[in-house]
Amino acid sequence: MGFMHVLSVLSYVLICINFTTGQQSPAFKCYDTGNFTTNSNYANNRKNILSSLATDVKSNNGFFTGNTGQGPDEVHALAICRGDLTLTECARCITSTSQDIMTECPNQKEALYMSSGCLVRYADRSFSGKMELYPVRIGCNASNLKSDMTQFGKIWGNLMDSLCKKASMSYSQFRFATGEADLTLFQTIYAVVQCTPDLSQIDCDSCLRQYVANYTSSCYGKQGGGFRGPSCMFRWELYPFYNAATPNNSTIVPGKSQISSSIIIAIVAPITVAAVLFLAGYCFLTRRARKKNYTAQGEFAGNDILTAEALQFDFETIQAATNRFMTDNKLGAGGFGEVYKGVLPNGQEIAVKRLSKRSGQGAEEFKNEVVVVARLRHRNLVRLQGFCMEGEEKILVYEFVPNKSLDYFLYDIEKRQQLDWPKRYNIIGGIARGILYLHEDSPLRIIHRDLKASNVLLDRDMNPKIADFGMARIVGIDQTQGNTSKIVGTYGYMAPEYAMQGQFSIKSDVYSFGVLVLEIITRKKNSSFYQTNSVGNLLSYAWELWRDETPMQLKTELSMHISDKSTKSKSLSVDAASITELCPR
């Protein structure tokens, strides 16, 4: 019953999704050229060079190639970001990709991972300066062009020819170029091409042109697509998908202003995906909350007399509790600071978040916002118990949740077995209740803006507690509905209109919730999802299964929960009318 409730919501999402994703090769390539053993010299060298890649790439303006070790233990590595990413975005992409490649290819001596924003590869051989066309990741938009193909071929061909020349002849560090061309009065072709800077001009031009030539046989007549390989890549769409390029490496049709996004993320779905996730997720949230009949008054009883003085800890107490912030006590780190486990003199365990010194709040503002957030009470929220201020130090004190975060279990091959379906369904419901409380039932509306598996903690009974809510308020980032230039969140979970244009609302959280529900059901990570002969993204894969009328493959253990085939058929035939029953009237 519980699984089909969730599946019904996701079914409606997939029915209504109007985005198009074609067949893509897997993002990962774990070569079978040789293996290494755990704790070997090669293993340590690989770990060391991959762990420092993000820093090296950021220091070298988005591209790095190097090696470490000697003889058979020597490891060569290369990392590059798409030329339109900022260095901060680039470092974030490289960090995530480096971690994922070590997880997905645990003992292979050579591996490669291609995402939409960056590429990381390593091997026991030198590949610097060598053009390699394979493996290639091919992406084709599933929607067909409705334009005159002869006209399209001419315009598209001229644009790609121009960009290949610009990228291969580029004297900047990146062999990178973007451009656009008018297809019709209302349609514009947007394209980006790039080579690794270690290629020669001839090899760069050759690599790009071979991909462009092969594109027509793979994705002819589609509304977008691209090729990505070890040495070069290109992509084009009928919508702007990259950040504004510099005048030296961009081609813009005269008289037409260039449309650019605030930030680019690795998303496959356009805005329609977000809209549908908003509707379905919101309905699910409100339906669950109505059944439980939670009220703001019940959650807030007795909390209206909190003051800053009652919540403030002295710095010496926090230092003693964390053993002077010893590394052994460190639980993790995030965008707002590092988190440590602490024990107060009375034996109470706490979690201490030491905020980074870039908080935008003054002392009084900080205290006031802490008091506001500390008044929030819900069984599915991590409780903020107090704060500490001394000099530049700003510290938050939370209740300690013993079972770590959801991602610790969800993405680990062995630990995920502890999350059977009843536990996962309970987790989904708990997250929904917590988010609904923040959006609708708390005295002030809180938009989380970074809802993801690592921000969901699990207590001793595996009940979920949402962490880091209200952080945007505490560190001085605008939290009202509208626009912001400060993007707070994680790629893969962000709603497109938030990540690309800075527009956010409660619907931004509902989009993130939809992504998280898919991850919980499949126990797979959206950003590093792998499926042979399929798209490299969990959202896209779910849509692909629905389009192929095989949605039950999304979770192979469905048969353990549902045995009657007719019940399956009825549940999977849910349409918009039936889903609206989940919404309050």
C-alpha cells in the first residue's frame, strides 16, 4: 500500500514530464586493463592525486594534468571543467566526480567519468596530449525537430564549423567556444564545443569534426544533443544551457542579445520537469500532513518565551565539549561550516556547527535569527538548542542524532541493505512532514534550499530528521520568495529556475523532495546513476522506463510488496485525475 502510494505520485510525475532525453552512454568507464589491490602503492597514489584534483584544477583555471608515483605505481590524472563554469562551480564538480569515480571503479587501474560539467580520468599510462575518441558519451534529445531539415542542416553546419575553428585556434587556456544562430523567428540554436587544452590545434579540430560528422547518424532530426569523449566534446540545444561566454570565444548573431543563465547545472529536464515535480510533490506533502493532523500550535507549545540569553553557550564550554574541536570529533563539513560531536558536562551529547567566518549577519541579527529558528519544533527536524558567539566565532548547537545521515546508508552497497522498504517509506513520510511544517505550519515560512540525502539525519529508530533548515536566515542570505544572486544548494537537487535564474520559493524544496524520493526508492544517487545502455541520470532513467512502459524496473523488489498483477496494472495507470485526490480541497 505504502509503496504504491509513492509510486502513484511518481507515476503522475512521469506521465506529465514533457522533457526529452535520448539514449546516452554511461558516464563511467572502468577499464579492464588491470586491477590494483587495496592499500597498495598504486591505490594510495590514486587516492592522493584524485583527492587534490579539485584544488589543482581551481589553481590552474579549470584544467589540470599531472602524475604521482614511480614505475608501475605511477598514476596519471587529468581533470577539466566546461569553460563556462566558474572556478567555484568547477571545483565542486571535480570534487564530486573524483569521489564518485573512486566509488564506481574501486580497483581498476584506469577509469574515466564524464559529466555535463566536468571530466576526470586517471590511468597507469600517460595520455597527455594524445587525442582519444573513445569511449564516447552520446546524448540525443528525444523530441524531433519541426523545422525544415535542409534549412536546419545549413544553419547548424555553419555554426558548428565556425565553433570548431574558434575552439581549435583559441589562444586562451581553454580550447572552448560557444555560439548561437537563429533557426527561425522564434527558435535559436545554442551550442558549445571544447577540447582538452593539451591537444594540438590539428588534433582539437579533428576530434571535434569527427564527433560532429558522427552526430548526424546518431541524432539526426532531434531537437538537441551532443558527443562527449576523453579529448573533446560538443553539445547544442534550442535553449540556452551554458553561462555567458567571454567575447573572445563566443559567436553571437548580430543584433541579438545573448541569453544566459546565472549558473549552469547538470540537468536533463527543462522547466516542465520542475513544474510537475512541484505539483506531485506538494500534493503528497499536504496529503500526508492532513492525515496526521499536525498543528502549529501543538508543535510550538511553550516555546514562545525563548530568549537569546537562555540559548547562549560560552565558548569555553563548547571547546571543552568538543575537546578543542579535535579532528577525531569531527562529524563532517558542509557549505556553512564544520560539524563536531560534543559532550556537555551533564553528559548530554550535542552536535556543534562551527560556522565559516563569511556569515553576513551582525551580532544582534545573528542572535535574533537563532532565536527564531530555535523555536521551530517538529519531530522530523533536528532541534537547534543554542548558539555561541566570541570574537569572529559563530557556533550553533544542535541535538545529536546518532545514526549519521541518510546518504551514509543509501549510497553504500552494504549499508543500504539496512534500509528495507518499510524503513524507506517511513523516511519519505517523515521528510514530507518536516518540509510541510517548514512551509505551512511553522510561525514563519522556511525554505530549506538544500534538501538532499546528506541533510537528512536518522535517529536510533531510523526516523528522519531534516538538518540545516533555516541556515539561509542565520548566515544572512535572503530567504523570502523571489530572486537571489546567492545560490545555496546542491547540483542535481536544485529546481532549474532556481539554479539558472536565482528564482526560489517553496516549490524549489518540493522539486528537491521529488529527486530525493527517487533516490530513496532506488537506493541510487541521482548524480552518479549508472545503467548500461541508458541515460546517465536517475530522473532521465525514470522517464525512460515510463516512456517504454516498464516503470516496474525502477525498483526490482516491487514484487516483494505487490503480488497481484492486476493491482500493479491499476496502480501504474494513475492519471492526473486520480493524483489530484492526494491534494487538499
